[in-house]
Amino acid sequence: MISAPGIAGAPLLVTGLLAAGALAALLATTRALLITIASALRPGPAASPARQLFTFRAALLIAAVLAGAAAILYPPDPITA
């Protein structure tokens, strides 16, 4: 899909900008989803700030590892993707 501007004869600058924009959107969405997941798993307000930070970071790491494992174990079907 990213090579479509190149195939259509668009300049390389346009192709590069399109690829950079798509990657930036992907990273922003991924970051927002990981922060949301980690925030949902944090302990209650009675926990100390250090405990909350540790739990947040641990949940973030677990969510990222699970997402990476799912991407490796279940790649998209090239026909429908």
C-alpha cells in the first residue's frame, strides 16, 4: 500500500512523507492503547506512588509482550490484509 504512490509515478518525497505519516499514526495509536491498558490495571489510590508506578510499568510491559507475541504467532492473512 505504501508503494502505491511510487507505482503511480509520484515523486519519492511524496512517497516518503506518506510512509512517515502512516508510521507516525501507527506509533501514536499503539502508544495510546498501551497506556490505556496499563492504566486500567493499576492499583487503587491507596497504594503508594512508587507501587502505582511499578504496577503501571509492569502492566505496560506485559501488554506489549502479549501484543508482540500475538503479532508473531498470528500473522495476517496476505489475501485479506
